[in-house]
Amino acid sequence: MDLDEPVDYREAMKLEDIKPGHCFALANQLLADARAVREEMGRAEDTRLVPEISGAEPRECFFEAIVAWRKAARLASEVGAEATGTVPASPRLRDLKPGHVHALLEAISTQVAAIKRRLSIPDQTPAAAADLAKQPSDVLATILRVNRELSRSLERPFTPSDVYRTVALASAYATRLGASPPKVDHERRRKPADCYARLEGCLTRAAAVITKRGGTVLAARGTPADIVPGDVYDLANLVLCELAYLHELTPDAQAMHAFEPSATGHRLPSHVHQLARTLEAQLATLS
């Protein structure tokens, strides 16, 4: 090996040695690749600021990276890129470490690399040096930016129906925690921004319950402008993450089953809004 050739730290490190700074470096490399894809496809940049994140843990990074995996997989299918594997296995949420996030980001990077090859994008984004001062909150904010780049490239963006399925799963977790879903009236003509606001309320209530039960929580400040369903989907998955984590923290919680009913069919923002209000009411009974 040429002694002057840079060594990729990922080839030498074990999962338990990986720090948030390594994840941050890889997330930024992925961001550059996603941006290159978006520019090649002639799509406009999303210039909105992402929410300010603090107190994040690897679990939130992992859940938001799952969103990036899904968006990259959908984009690969749309452009005809080859499939590149599956989501890496992960432990319980309370045991998630930066190394698990890193493994998932590597899998997403492989998928995006296949998309770049399909689009004949010649440049190769170099691996960045790890900044060990970075924290999971920095990683999460970068993954949110990756998701926005991928959303801009999709021919078939994520819809209220996708959001509804995610919130329905979060509500099922709340039900297993003992919070029966109340009847909530349907309000017509709701917009994605209305759904986003209700899910922000769900995230705040979930954080209060988690803190009460001895867990750690994130804080997100700043609501994006011109909210679209993809933004609501990103936030819904953070809410789902916290409900799944709360389920783990509760020793007597009823188990989730593979045969849990899934939410199917076409949904409008008003349906998402109704379900988010239902979840918010469920969380209020747990606090």
C-alpha cells in the first residue's frame, strides 16, 4: 500500500469504536452525494433551514436514517438502479450505538452510489475526516438535510398516506402502553402544516413521558416554512421512534404483534391530522 494514500478509518474500526463524529463525517459525504443526484436530475435546491436539534440520541439518528433508506430505495427503483442489500440488523433502541447508525448510513451510501452510477455521475465524493467534537444532534440534523435532498429527487414523493401509516403504528404503540385511542372528530381541509404542528405536540408529550420514566429526549426548535408531506413524514418517524423507545422503557407494556392491523388506502392531510390528534390525546393520558 502507498504510504501516502489516505486510509479509510471505516476499514479498521470496530462497531463499538465508532463515535458520533464518524457518523457525522459519513452523513456529510452522503449529503454531498444526494446533492449531486438532485443537481443531475435538474431539481431545485431546498434552501429551508432544518430545525435546531439538541439532546438527540443514536436511536433518533437511526430512525431518521431509516427514512433516508426508504427514500433512496424508492429513488433507485424510479431510475432503474440495482438493489444493493438490506437494512443492517440493530439491537433494542436502548442499546443502539453510533456504530449501528454508521452501518445504516454505509448501506444508504451504497444505494446512493448505485443511483449515481445509473445516472452516469462521474465524481466520487471523498471520505471526510471525523470530527470527534460532533454529537448525535449534529448527525441527526445532517440526516434531515439528506432526506430533503432525496425528497427533491423523487418522482413519487412521500404522501399523506405514507405519513398516516407511520402515525398509525405510533398510535398502536401507545395503545399497547395502555392508552386507548379516543374518538376524535374529523376536521376537513387540513394542510400538511396542520399535521406537522400536531405531531410537534406529540413529540413534546412523548418527551415528557420518557423523561418521567427516566429516559433521555431530544428537543427540536424551529418549524420549516412551506411544509410538504415529506416533512411531515420525517417528523412522524421521530415520533414513532420515541413511542417505540417508550414501549421499551415500560416493563409491563403489552407486546406489539406482527398481525397488528396496518393502515391502508388513500389518505388526506385531514386524516393524518385526525390521527395525530388521537395520538396526542393518548399521550396525554400517559403523562
